[in-house]
Amino acid sequence: MKLILFGPPGAGKGTQADKIKSHYNIAHLATGNIFRRNIKNKTNLGQKVKSILDAGKLVPDETVVDLVIDELQHQKYESGYILDGFPRTIPQAEALDDYLSSKDTSIDLFVNLEVPEQELINRILSRADGRSDDTPEKIKTRLDVYHKQTAPVLNHYKKQGKVKEISGVGSIDEIFERIKEVLDQVK
Ligand code: AMP
């Protein structure tokens, strides 16, 4: 199963991806986690993207696409994966589709986690993991970026008939139950 887990910042993608990963035993590829790990380890990539993440802006498409395609070569992704935080722009979505179609495959499902804006802001502000981009000002930038550059990706996959809308409001387990209902139909 190849799944895109989509939604605005604070929608709970990381939390739900972890649950999907353990329940279905599939790999989880989170571009934001990869960038944060590289920043922490002070790699070349980390140095290149640090100021972009700190500002709440997007890393250039080419950098992200190269990273994801390289990462997908690992054996752990062979039997399926959850993409979390990617694709985040139309060019990224097109690059992913092209890559997958060159391998005679495609995304099975695109899950959109829907959460009202005020709840997103409250959730991010109460998140306790000390992210440098979790301040009110950065959250505003990230939501703006989401609306302008990322939200169109939803329509891109709607046109392909891949989208399932799921309410991302409620307890973590309630939301996971909704996701399971949808994924169990695809498995
Ligand atoms: P996330 O953990 O998904 O919220 O991502 C944190 C930050 O990493 C974002 O605000 C961007 O700066 C960067 N990032 C993660 N994924 C992407 C992507 N697909 N395209 C561009 N930038 C990304």
C-alpha cells in the first residue's frame, strides 16, 4: 500500500502515521523528520535547509524530490509506505507521479486530514516538542504556505480519484479508527 497522508500543519499527520506504521507494518517517510535529523547532525543538507525550516518556508522542490526518490530506493519501502509531509507542491506531486509511473506503479490512496484552522493553531502551540517553527509567527507563515502552495496538491489527487477525506477532530484513537476504515478497503 502506498499512501499519502495529507493535511495542514498540526493536523496530526505524524501521530497518525506512527499508528498506521505499527498497525499495517509499513514504512513511514516523513520529509520534515529527515530535515530535522540532518539539521541536528549538522550535515550538508542540514546546513542548507536550517534557515528555511526556521522561517517556516518550503525547501526547494528539487532538493526534496531528490531526497525522497533516493530514500525510496531503500528496501524497507519495497512493500509499501506512508508519505507524510510530501508532496507539498504541485511540482513535487508531478515528480512523484512520474517517478512512480516509471516503475509501473502509483499511489493507492491520498488521505486528507481535515481540522479547523483555530484548532490547528491551538494544537501546534500546545505541542511540547520544542520545534523552532512552532511559534505563533512561524505558524502563521506555515499556514499561509500551506494555503498557497500545498492545498492545490489536494485537487491534483482529487482529479485522479485517490482522495479520502477524514475528519481529524477527536481523540487520536477515534481518528485512527476512521483512517483504518478507509485503509482496510484498499489493503
Ligand atoms: P513538517 O515536519 O512536515 O511540518 O515539515 C517541517 C518543515 O520541513 C516544513 O515547514 C518545511 O520547511 C520543510 N519540509 C518538509 N517537507 C517538505 C516538502 N515536501 N517540501 C518543502 N519543504 C518541506
